[in-house]
Amino acid sequence: LSAYSQVNVNINPSEDTMVICAESFLDLSAEVDGGTSPYTYFWYGADTLLLNNSSPSTTFFSNIIGTFLIGCTVTDGNGNTAKDSIIIIVNPLPNLIVSPQLDSLCIGDSITLSASGANTILWFNNVDSLLGWGNSITLHPLQSSNYSVVGVTAGCSKTLPVNIKVYQPPTVNAGNDMTLCSLENVNLNASATNYTGIHWTSSGTGSFSNANILNPVYLPSVNDWNNGSVILTLTAYAHVDCSDATDQLTINFIDIPDLILSTDTTICESSNVNISANGANSYLWSEGSSTPSITVSPLANTTYYVTGTIDICQRVDSFTILVNPLPVINLGNDTTICNADTITISATTVYSSYQWDTGDTTSSIIVVPTDTTTYTVTVTNT
């Protein structure tokens, strides 16, 4: 005759009733004494909420609110059985709501987060340091950050993440102002940071090779040139919550006109000529003067050059003076004649015009002086 000991089982935790929160885990184990091994286990009750039902231990998980009976039957090697059970009460999590849960701002701005649905609300940063408590909190993040809000009601808590993106405002530099001496294309040299898009505009009628890139080529128009300047504006579009940034540059067009308006001239030897230049801020003549006008008396045919300057722009103009030598005239030696005699007086025949004091305009004259007389002729060489 064999004696068998009675098999006993106790579920841990040993409390008859356990209260947990929804979406949490409760580890259960069956502690057996007596009986004869091997033992078999069968967990029953809300077995769909158990991770397994045939091991010495199991885990209860429920996102369903309610009261549940969980039991375990143990059978030893001789077929003897023992049972134990536990009541699990699952309380609801707080109906926590946070707004905004995902947002962005520009650095330097603040944001207020609001939460509701729990008796106690706690706010934490990304390293779980407590920032404050209550239904709202105002933050001034300097960089993109992750926060969390914890709501607690009747011992149950719920945590929600809050993600705040922090943007830097754009910076923009359109480049330095410039001066053009001729109508030519301009390669722009701008810089910008923290932008989502770029756009150029012109105060004139010129065009851009591509107005939506940082450094396009600007093609000034004739109208831009005629107006003397044009303003180009660069806009850097910001990320959400930040303000757009703009900068401008001015292109000045300098058109130096013809410096010398008078035409080339011809003078007689030893004559003076005044040459004047206009339309520039400063002048430099080929003979060394730096005044707007010069007076010259060349001995031979001469071309004078002047360089006019405005800002970085220069223009060169010229003026040519042709020099005719003074004519040489010889009427011969004085002579003596008898009263009422005639005499022919002749001048050189290579000049273009003659003017005698008698009024004659030929190269020679015939005269009948009645008294001692001096005759004078003026010749012109053109």
C-alpha cells in the first residue's frame, strides 16, 4: 500500500484581488508543493488575455477595462489536481489629450502646450526631467526637441510624446552694389542660409537666367541702362513660422558721352585754339593737363587726346588741329618812276586770295601813281 501526499498550488502574487491599469502587464506564477512530479499546468479564465496557458508562469495583459478571474489547475504525476485563482481588476487609463502634439516654431519664439483628460498632468523634457505640471506649459526651445506629457488618474498614467521642430530664420546677402560702364551681363554673387526657396526680382525690365537660384546671371535691358541704375532684390523664403528675408543690390550704369563736341579745325601757324571737354568728372589730356579745357598753339598738325573719368568708367576722345604755315610774300624792291608812268606790281601766285590796299584782289596790279605811293597787299593761305 502506497501513500501519496496531497498536491497544493498557490498563485503569485498571493493577493486575492489585484488592481492594474489598462495596457500594463501582470506576471503570474503557480507555486506547487506536494504531489508527485511531473506536473502539468492549465491557466483558465480570460485565457485570451494570457500570453500562454500551459506553463508554470504566464503574463496577463489587457487593454479592456473590467474585472477578470484568472485561475490555474495543476495536475501531478498521479492525476491529483489542485486549483487557485486571482481576481484582476483593470482600470482605465486617463483619456489624455495634448495639443499640439507635433508643431514647429522659429527660434526665439515660444509655444504653449495644453493637455486635458487626467487629474494630474506632468511635463517632461527628452531626458525625463520634470519641467512643470498643470494643464498647460509655455516653452522656449532653442533647438528641435522631444517632450512628453504624463496624465495620472486613480493611479493609472498615460504618456504622450510631443515633438517640437525649431527652425532658424533665413539670412540673405544679395552682394555688393556695382557699377557698369557698358551694357553687359552680370554674374550675381549672393549668399543665403536656412531658406526653403530663392527668388530674384528687378526694379527694371532686365531678365534673369533663372530667378529661382541663388546666383543667376542678370541681363540688363536698354531701359535699365537709360534709367542709369536698377535695383535687384533677393528674397530667401523661410521655413514655416519664420519670416522671409530680403536684401538688395544696386547696379549703376555710367554712360560717358562724347567728351569733345566741337569738330577738328585748321589754324594758321602761331594761332591759339581752345579745346573743351564735357560730360566727365575728371580729365587727363595727352599733353599732361588735367583741366576740362586747354589752350594750345601747335607748330604742326597735332591730335590731342583726352581721357574722361566717372567712377570706374573712362572714355577717350580726340581733337585734331591742322596747322597751315604763314604765307611768305615779297613784292620786290621799292622803285622810282616818272610822273604818269604805269608800273605792274606782282605778288607770288601760289596763295588762295589777295587783298590790295587799292581794293584789287588779283595777284598783280597795274598802277599810275601821281605821287610817291606805298602799296600793300595781304595774302591768305588756306
